[in-house]
Amino acid sequence: MRIPPLNSLYDTGSRLLLESTVRVGVTGLRRAGKTVFVTTLVDNLLKAGRLPFLDVVSSGRFQAARLQPQPDPDVPRFDVEGHLAALTGPDPHWPEPTRGIGQLRVALRYRPESALKRALQPVATLNLDIVDYPGEWLLDLPLLRQSFAEWSALTLELAARPPRDELSASWRGWLAGIEPAAAAEEEVARRGAALYTDYLHACRRADTLLSLIQPGRFVEPGDMKDAPLLTFCPLPGGPRGRGSLWALMDDRFEAYKTNVVRRFFAEHFARLDRQIVLIDVLGALNAGPAGMADMKRALELSLEPFRHGASGWFDWLFGTKIDRVLFAATKADHIAAHQHAQLRALLDRLVADARNAIRFEGAQVDTMAIAALKCTESVVTEHDGRQLRCVRGVPVGRDRPTVLFPGEIPEDAEAFPPGRERPYNFMAFRPPDDLARDPRGLPHIRVDQALQFLLGDHLQ
């Protein structure tokens, strides 16, 4: 546990209260459900009604949780109340996805586990700082290790391959008609950036669930809309002379890295203690081989820049490192309960390389299949004389419960059944109608187990 500052050790009358802080990053690629995960996590901590696998709750040591003012006044607050209203209102619907960084602090009051600790501090407080940000911003981090020429070559190669070749046709057609060595003109640069941005938005909308979208601020600009920093695009060839279009694009690429990516890394990523990476594995299966391969590549790239390793007193002096990482396959409620183990096994194979690299650095790693909001129940039905394990819920676009057989999770992410380009169709479901009437907190699958892995040692 990080050593607390002296001002966090104070007298509360007849007892001593020790306060500590852990900073958890909620990361992940698009459509993974980051907003709903944070909302459910906070709602369940405040109500503590659905956390049987969080040891501090099951042992009776948990007292209460309370929202606190966030520690960074210049960071927007995560709108947990608004997202809860969307999920629990008279017309339940999914909240808007993460558009920018959000932060929330939840103070957890508990009794220490050991008699010795209780003698020293009968009650302790853990400040949980949650940092949520768009998945596209996560994918900017690999740019820190690339030159403009390297990034351009990789991006152009990717854009020329299916299914991106059709989506990038207008932008690549523009590239064929310009000369990177020609004198830089602002209008030419803006036109190239606009066409490239259109291509990225097309990738984002694609039903093949294309995940590798760079730079992230081109599709989620936040307060940087129309800034010159966002008017560049990859160019073919190699470095050209001063004053050229290439030189202009190169300068803006480097400025983007310095003023956006490196600053964001220093202010937020480098301060994380724990990390959860949410992954929409079922969505990638629906998207077919191209979507699955794209998601795996994006995941591998996005994890490279994180500093993983065991924390210690030296790190407390000079900056912390992430010492626990959880990979979570989301939307587990879209499949029958008996398939959850197979979903986790598939996730294990997808993140095997990243998991092994993180473990080598000394950090703890785990994988889980979770559902941030449980929208279905598993049922058994009979079809053609055999029993099928199905799910029952209200699919998006419908108004009444339906029993569906979602299919079986494959053993290998690359072994798609032959003959069909996209053989899987795991359906999305609406939030249940009765969430507001349940005082225990939003229903979920294994969010409490995720909390135990991420926070359990801090709550002993």
C-alpha cells in the first residue's frame, strides 16, 4: 500500500483514522462498456447490496461509502448521477459513451482485518479515485515511440488492406494526387486531415468493429476541435525538405505527441496504481476475422507504453507503477452462464502475450468474464428433442422479453467456422425496466470479483 502523507493521519476524537488512496484506470477499446462499468461499480459501493465476493463486505468489516470531491479540479467529473438516471428512469436506455476524461472519488470506510491493525486504527478510509477516458485516447500512447515516417508507413499499409481499403478510398485517392515534397499550403493540409478524419469515423462506424483508430483526438477531439494540432495525416515516402507539406505534417505530428499524448500520459496514465482493461470479445466475434484481428492488434499496441511492475518504497518517492492489471471480457450476460468459462478462456488466449509481459515485470494479472449490467437470465429450453441453454431478455429494438440461443463461444479466436464471413450474432439487450425499484444496487456479473482483485489488498 502506498505510504500516506502525514496529513492523512489524524485524530478523530477517541480513535485514530488512517487514510490512503488508490488510483484505478478504467481503460479499454471502443464499445466495451466503460461508462456502464464505472456507474455500476460506484452504485454498488454506495449501496453495498450486491458485493458478496468483495471480502471487506462479506466479512462484515465494510461500514459505508460516500462520494467525495475529486482530487483534480481541472478534470471533468464523471456524471454518475446522469448515467444512473439513464439506466433506471421510466424509459431505461444505455447512457452516452465516454467522450472525454472523467474522474470520481469514492471514500470507503472499513474496519481493518487484523486485531493488531484494529488496535492501531479501529477505522480506516480508502479513497478510490476512478479515472475513465475514451478508448481512442488509449490508442494514442503507441505514437510516443514512433516517428512520423514510421507511423505513416504503418497506417498506410493498414489502410490498403480489407476491410479498410474501401473505407479509406477517398483519402488514399487524394494522396495519389499530391506531392509531399511540394511547398506546404494550409488548405492542402486541412483537406488531407479532413479526408483522413472521415476515414477514421468510417472505421468507427463499421460493423466489423474496427478498433485501431489513430490519432484518437481526431474522432474524440474534446476541447481541441478545429485546432491546428489536428490538421495532419499520414503521407507516403520519407522525410522531405524544410517548408514542404511533409515537413508541416511531421511538425504537427510531433506537436500532437508533445502537447496531447505526452501531457495526457504524464498527468493521468503515469499516476495509475491499478488498471482494468475492458474488452468486447463478443462484439469482435460478431465482426468476424477482420474485426477480431484488428481488435487484437489494437490491444497489443495500446498496452505497450504502460509502466507495469511491483510497487515499493522507491516507487513511492519517484512515481508509482501499475502493480495489478485486470483484463475483463464484458457483456457476459449476452451468453448463457455455462459459456462464461469459455469466454474467459478465449480472452486468456487473446491477451496471452501482454499478460506474460506484464507478469515478467512483476505485476499481478488476472482475467474475468463480467457484465457491468446484467440484462438477461439463463434459461433451459427444449428444441427438437434436446435441451438448449439460452438467455432471456429484451433485445435492443424490441419491447418484450425473448428467449434466444446465443451460440457457443469458439475455442480459438482465429478458428472461425468456414463458409460464413461472420458466423456469430450475439445480440445486444436493453437495460431491465425495474432497476429503480431494487435498493441493492445495479445487478451485475462479477463486478464484485473485479473489485476484490483491484482493491482487496488495500481493504485488509
